[in-house]
Amino acid sequence: MKAEALFWQQCSQAITADGSVDAHRLMELVIATYRVHENDYDEIERSAETLLRENHALRGNMSALSQAFDGQQRLFEIIFNNLPLGLSVFDADQRLTLSNIRFRQLFGLTQDDVTAGATIADLVDKMRGAEGAKAARRAGRHSSATANSSSIRRREWLMDDGRIIQSMVTILADGSSIAIHADITEDRKAAERITYLAHHDPLTGLPNRIHFREQVDAMLIERKPHEQIALVHLNLDRFKSINNMMGVSVGDTILQQVAERIRASAGSENALARLGSDEFAILQTGRQQPWNVTALAEQIRRALSEPFSHGEKRVELDVSMGIAVAPGDGEETDILLKNAAVALSHAKADGRKRERFFAGEMEVQMQLRHALEADLKAAVEREEFELHYQPLYDLSQRRICGFEALIRWNHPIRGRVAPMDFIPLAEEVGLIVDIGRWVLRRACSDAAQWPEGIKVAVNVSAIQFSNSDLTKDVSEALAAAAVSPSRLELEITESVLMENLSEVLPILHALKERGIRISMDDFGTGYSSLSYLSSFPFDKIKIDKSFVNDIVDNKEAHAIMHAIILLGDALGMRVTVEGVETAAQLALLECEECDEIQGYHISPPRPARDVPRLLSLPKNGAETHLPEARR
């Protein structure tokens, strides 16, 4: 204001005495004043411009904030309503304030059902109708945990369509709550499946070994003082041959049928389990023993004696059983299971197809068996074996045409161990492969010292076909001894073919193509000997000695022998009769024009050192008098 008053005062000085205005003076004053305040005007102008710019910027920022807020809200709504989990928020009065789409889907609610202010009770009543609500109430169960000022509760709902919904509810300090809801049906089924498989056999659905042990534990604990509990350990005889001959899938189908028959025989009051492979177990309680378990074993045997069918194929099975009865045979699970297994081993060792009750001496025998097994392993390492040779006598040529190699074990302490005592054990524990390989090498080595026309016969186990490279073992043995393949004859039993026909036949053909002769041993003692003759062109069949015993006095036995010899002749196969012990038997077989004989009437098995003497005997080979040659 002072500047303005000064300006007007100066302006008044431009007025003359007569009242006229000095224009020149007035212009100078205006210009001077303008110059004095020029900087102030510039500052004002600049401030106005700044204010305008900031105003525009503020308006822009407000617009951006508004847009950002709208975008965040839309993003929140997208995430909130597309969560795979249901979400709900309730206030302190337990009234719904917020929920997403998944919440409605999980509980079968509509948009109208989940309006703000709906109570939990209202929502439960609307869950898939009244029946669903009742089901949910019945199935709902909860647990809780506290974390700081809030607590977490878990609840499950069983919906009427079978789904299981789990709710995790966080209750805040003011009483309001936030809940997350998930469909755990598949997870629960998977967990239940895992638990089931951990305790059951997936093929048969029976309890497995783990579950069975738990059942035995429980029953032994609950056993009354006067009560006996019988444990039956079952094993199918030679079931492996079914898998090998017909395939694993067929074997599995038959195992399922076996399980159903055993289940029907055992009844619901007894515990049944599949222990593994072709082994089963039954626990019988609350009965008088041993009578009731004997009856049970007989019932199972009858049930399994009926042929099993798979398409057009029919399979016959036998079963061996070991039985242990508590408390006499053990009051602890491990002891009872072990003793039943020991009894089973004895049943199988006694010829299979039978049941055996555990007895105290069996344990001693098992200990002796384990000791024998250890000695047998040492014998393989130290080569404590030797071969004896029994002559094969050609009736038409009146001479020894070969020798069968028979193994002998000379133990440094036990003395001579019979083959029937250690060969089955060697097959069971797998040592027969090493023993068989040694026999091949030694037999070929010994045969190399004999005249060129004398052959050597070697028995081959079924396990040598499946657990070793038999073709390679034979080739190496022949090469090491420089013996012609035509001088080696391999003898196999029907069990070799039963174990795995599809695997054995190619090996037999490969050996035969090399010039090695193949003989079927113990012909007539198996179920399928005739059928196997059509499966492979054997060079020879050896008639078991059980058919020779009565051929002189028994017409039926004589007729069977006559038929087998004619069969071999018709098929172009040589026939050897084992177990010839009398001159009368030899004479009859000579009349039947049998090709070869073998037995004590010619000579018992002799050490290798005696072979030259046997070959030098009159008529080339007998320690007893032989009949004259046929005319």
C-alpha cells in the first residue's frame, strides 16, 4: 500500500498550477514505477504458473489413484472368487460378512443363501437340503489349537454325495472368524488306500504278513488260560511251475481262486492272510486242538484238490501245511510263526502233499539242517565231492556202452553223505548250480580217459536251466576235456520241463543241435511224461526202477513195460530200464528187445578208478554172469 500511495503522490506532481497535466512527466513516472516492480510481477507470474502445474499434477494423481484402487479391487475379486479353497468370514455374532464362489460350491449353497447377515445355523440347514444338513451334523468333528490371541479349529463335514469337506476356522480375539474350506475326499481316499495296502495283499485282498502278525499278537494277549490257538502255515507245492508254464497272469488268477477257496474253508471266525507268493496262514481260536485244526486242514485240502480253471486250461494243485498250537508250541508271535514254518519245512521234506504238527525234535532237526547247509557250502569250496559211475549196458551189443555219473560227498567228519540227504538241500539253497557245473567238468574229464565209443550221462537239475547258463557250462566242460559232444548225455526229469517249458525247450534244442544227447529220466513217474515226449525229440527215455520190480511175476507190470518199450521204438527213442537187479528181470527185458539196462545186476556205482576194470571184464562189462547174446 505504501508503494501505491507513493505512486499517486508522484503522479500529482505532474499536474501544473493551472490544472493541466504534464504528460511527459507522467509517462516518466509510470515507466519508473514499472521498472521498480518488474521483478515482483515476474515472481507472481511464476508462482501462478507453478500453482497451475501442481493443480494439474494433483488432478492426474487423483485420477491414477482412483484407477489403481479400482484395479486392485478387481484383482482382489478375481483372486477371491477363483481360489481353489472356499473362504468365509463371520462377525462376532456368527453372521456371514464375506464368502467366495468356491465356498458356495463346496457346500451346495446358492447366491441367495450366502447374503450378508446369514447365520451359520441357517447355512448348515441349507447344505444340500435337510438330509445333507443332518449328515453334516452327524459327521462333523473338530479339533482345536491356540496360537497367540486367536484359536484355530478344524472340522470335517460328510456331505450327502460322499464328499468330505474340511474347514480350518481361525477365531480372532473379538470373536469374529475366518475359515478356509477344502474338499479332501481324494486325499482321504488316497490315505485310506495307502493304509489298506500297508496291511493287505493287493492281489487277493487278504491281510498281509504285517497285519497277520498284529492279529496273532492281539489273539495271544487275549487268549484265555484254557484256550488253544492253532496257526496253520500253508504252501502250494511246486506252484512256480504254474507261473513258468502258463505265465504270471494265469498264476495270479489261480492264486486269487486259491485265496477264495481257503477263505471259504476257514470261515469268518478265523483270521486268514497271504504271507507272500504262494504262502498263506490261518489262525484258529476258541477250539479244542488238535482235532479242530486237523479237520480244518482236511477241509482245505479237499477244497484245493478240485482242479482250477483258466479258460480251457485246468490246473491241479497240492498243498503242504505246518501247524503250531499255542501255548504248547509258543506263547509269543515270533516263536509260534517260526515253529509253524519249521513244521511246514518238514511236511515238504517228507514228500509234500501233507500236514505236519510242530514237535520239539523238529527244532533239533532244523538246527542239524542248518549245520548241514553250512557244511555243504564249505564242501563246494573245498571240492569234497567225487563221482562214481554205474554202467549202461547195451543188450543187443552185449557190452557196456556208457556210464552214468553219480555224485558222492565224503565229509571229513560226517563221513559219506547220501545224495538223497544233500541234493534236495543243494537245490533248495541254490548250491546245485555250482555242484552241477563241477559234475559236468569232472565227468567230461574222466570220460576223456575212456575209449572213444563210451559215453557219459550226467543228471541236470531244473535250477541249472533257470539259474545258470547251462549251454555255456556244457560247452566249457567239453572244450576243457576235449571230448566230443556226441559222447555226453544229459538226463533231465519231468520236473525240469514243468518248471518252465518255454524257457527249457530252446536250451534243449540248442544242446541237441550241438550233438549232445538228451534223455528223459524217471519216465512214467510224473503226470505228463507222455505229453512231454511230443514237446521235444528225446534221444532216450529211462524207465524208472519202480516199473521193474514186479515185471517177472505181475502181468500188468509186464504189460506196462512192454507198452513203454514199444512206444520208445515207435518214436525212435532208445529205452533204458533202471533198477535191474536179477537175472530173471534181465532175461525178460532181453526178450522184449529193450535197448539198455542199468542196475546192480550189472554193477553198482563204482569210483572212476574202477571204470577201466569194468570195461575189461569178459563181454565188456559185468561183475555178474550175463546171458548169451541174442541170436
